Amino acid sequence: MFEKLKNAFNSLSAISVDEFVTAAYDGDIGTVSEFLGKNKSNIDAAADNGWTALTAAAVNGHLKVVQLLLESGALIDQRNNGNRTALMLAALQGHKNIVDYLFKQGASIGEKDHLDMTALDWANLGHDDTGSVDTAKVVALLEDAEKFSPALKRSIPLPKPFRFSKNPKATH
């Protein structure tokens, strides 16, 4: 009887997946740690809105939460309901420290979302509304990473510079 009451109380005081993902989004490392202590098997579970704790922490720039989640076994290329990875979302928001960390931890820079866009594509579309992010550095970081991965192909090709033909009789 006592065991049943104890289990019922623990289930009432347990943190839901939605609360876990919200805590990750808010950078509340205490609540994230508490959830992981009780529900580590649900680390990659999605909230009702389709986001995981890792994608939520990455999009909002919470490096310590991202680190904790990965150290606890979160899948690095897990996708949210928009089919985007944490790397794509951090790149879009210009969170260089998170992009760098995810890349060093083995995140795939060639993954594409439902729009056929990679993290580099999203970084190129990113913006800096607050002055606290540096999208240009994220783009440079991801471009450098692509140089070392020749198998990757850009989902949105960059325009090629126009070159005049060396043959004056060539037609354009």
C-alpha cells in the first residue's frame, strides 16, 4: 500500500515532457537536470509542439543545457516537428558557440530539412536582431566545415561568378 502511494505521489510531482522542453528553451538547467534524474529514457521525447529539449535549447542559445543533454545521451541529429536539427536551429539564430560545440560533437552538417536546406543554408538566412549573435561567424564556421567534407553538396547552390571566355569567338 505504501509503495502505491509513493508511486502515485512521484507521478504527480514528475516533470512532464512539455515542462522539460520548456525548461530547456528557458535555459533552466536545474529543471532539466531534475527531469533527467527521473526520466532519462525520455531525453529525446518531443513536447506537444513537436520540439525536443535539444532543439529548444539550441534555438535559444543555451550552451550549458545543450552540453548537459548531449552528455546525458541525447541524439545529436534529433529533429523537431519542422524536420530541423539543433545545428540548423542554432545556425539560423547565429549561436556560434552552440554551432561550434555541436559540430565538434559530431553533428551532421549535411543533414537537410523538409525544405531541403542545411545548417549552412539556414545560417545564410539568419539574422542578428539583438546584437548578441554573430551570424557571419556561424556562416564562416560552417563553410570551413564543408571544405573538409567534400561529399557534401549544397542544397542551395551559390551563384557562380560570370567569366569571360578566353576564346573571343565563343558565344554566350
